[in-house]
Amino acid sequence: MTRPLVVAAHGTASAEGQAVVRACAARAGEVLGMPAPPVVGFVDVCGPTLAEVLVGLEDPVVVPFFLSSGYHVNHDVPAALADVPGATATPALGTADEVVQALAERVRETLPAGEPPDAVLVLGAGSSDDDARAEVATVAERVAEHLGCAAGTAFLSGPGPRPEEELARLREDGHTRVAVAAHLLSPGHFLDKAHAAAEAAGVARTRPLATHDLLARLVARRYREAVAAS
């Protein structure tokens, strides 16, 4: 019997953002050849909650649909799985190759022909978790390697430099063609803030990562790896 796939997402008040997450989960189900779309549960802001969608399931594989392993991944997801028979949580999306490649491609979409950036500023939502912020910085460095330029990292909330501060640093270092990349999965509050930061910098906005097919394929890969290990 096929183990159920459950996608555990943060949650957003944006109906468009919720739809993007569900579409990505559905695409992952298609990649896996599942007869019905995987269920999606949210850990904050909106419902249905992760705990609600897990009711009645046995042996589910839960993929945390998060770009870093902060509080929700380390606490909320395990708490929701505690009493679910046979439940397995995979690693979050994190610094996977698919995330790096998708973000690099999102940046390339915004570039004028023949004008590669000399730096990329990656904007994360923010976290109080040091390891989570370090994951964003790692992605920024790897995206910069793909693009052949310098890297900067800023956060839209919590500790760490703000976009305008890191942009000023990059420009003081002599970088005149700075691309701004939203390290964010779906439309909502933080993507709005990232787009505002890009507009303030006078550069194009990047699209959310969850609309890239590589993210659905990463969810599918996380599922396959968990099933193979069980």
C-alpha cells in the first residue's frame, strides 16, 4: 500500500499563496504517480492545520515545506506527528540542489540580456534560529556560484541585516549590478516585503520558488528517500 504524502507548510493569509502551495504538492503527487493529490496541512496562520489533516492517517510521510529548519520544523512538525502511527518526517527543503538551481533560474529570468549581475542579494523571511539563517546564507553562496558573482544575505524579520543595509554594503564594495532574489516559497506577507525591497533597489522582482517545477520534484524526492529508508 502506498504511504500517504503530507506536505507541511507554514501557512499564509494569502489565498494565492495557499493555492501555490497546494499546486506544488499536487505536482509532486503527479511526479510520484499518485492517484490523488497529497494533502497539505499548515502550522501557522491558516488551516487546515497539520494535526487536522493527519487524523486517521497511518504511516504518512510528512515533507516539511520550509526553506530552512527553524522553530516550525524542529518543534511544530514533530509535535503534530507524535501520536500518528508510523509517521515519518523528512528533512526540510533546506539547501538542496533543487532549491539552489530554482533560485538561480528565478534570478536569471529577471536579467536583461547580456547584463549578468556582479552580486546577488538573497532575501530570507528571517528566523531566530542561527542554523536556519546559516542555511539561507549557504543557499546565497551557492546561487552566487551559479551566477558567477558575489553574494549577500539579508532578512525581512528577526536578527540579521535588513535588505537596505546589505544592499548598501554590496554597493560600497563596488558592486553596481546587484540582483535581488526572494528566498521565499509562495505569495504572501514576506514576498510582498521582498518585492518592495527589490523595487526600492531599482531591480526586477523574482517569482516565488514554489511555482518552479524543481520544488515539486524535490518534495517527490524527499518522499521517495523516506519510503526507501523505511
